[in-house]
Amino acid sequence: MAFQTTWYFSDLPKEAIEIIEKDLENDFIISDNHWLNGFLLHYVERANRENFLYDLSHLDSSSIKFKINDEGESYNKPIAWHCDSKPVDDDNNICKLSFIIQLSDVDDYEGGNVQFLDEGGGKYYMPRQRGCIGVFDSRTQHRVQKVTKRRRKSLIGFCLGPQWT
């Protein structure tokens, strides 16, 4: 039986996180040829091979976004429960796997937890360690709670595949 979420602790060094932040500080979407795509694809494909076994076509590089959530900003409300599975391209591919990479250190912020709902309605959280990569079925209900102190940084995105049969 597969789990609806899985995560890996990539041990990304702080220096790598700083490079990611510098590369993306003025452009919140990464390009197709950015080195980060290969890094992300490694973990998404690993999660798929070890847990999901979905028919995937490609990493949607246009969906990969650098997210900053600051305390006290007007848009910083808890995100409502949602799932990511939807048609996204001309080939009628859908989001099959979603991912989040934690770029902030555990002590950099308060609140801002990534929360999931399991099949029975129980809630559980993604670990907060810097470099943690969470990969989950895009049909999984999830949300990010409001940041109550300081700043949370992350990368999010999707891997696509053909419609479910």
C-alpha cells in the first residue's frame, strides 16, 4: 500500500539554500534549464519509484515557484484546504505529484506548517527541517498555516502525467 505523502531529508547545506534564494530573489518562477530542476526531478522520481508508481510524463518547470510567507502581511492568511490535481497543459496532462522543499530553518519562523488530511480526515504535518522535500499525491488535501513570526521560504511545484484511467 502506498502512502499519500513521503519526504526526504536532503541535507541541503545552508550555502545551497542561499544560492537558490539569490538565483530566485527577483524571479519567483525557475526556468527549464535551472540546475534545480534536476535536483527536484531526482527526488520526485525517487518518491514515485519507491511509493506511488504513477505514470508520469514530466516535471512542470513552469509550476515551480519560490514562495515567501512573511508575518503580518495582508496576503498571509492560512491557505484553505485544497488539492492540486487539475488539467494543466494542452496534452491534457494533470498534476499527479506535488512537492514542497523547506528552505527555511526550523527556528527561522513560527506557524506556517504544511498540514495534510489523511483518508480518514486525520491531520498530519510535513517536517520543518531545512532541505526537507515533501512529495505527495496531488489529490491529497493540504494547506499552509499562517506564519505568525518572521519569514518562511519554500519551493513548490508539480509533476504531470496523463489523465487517470
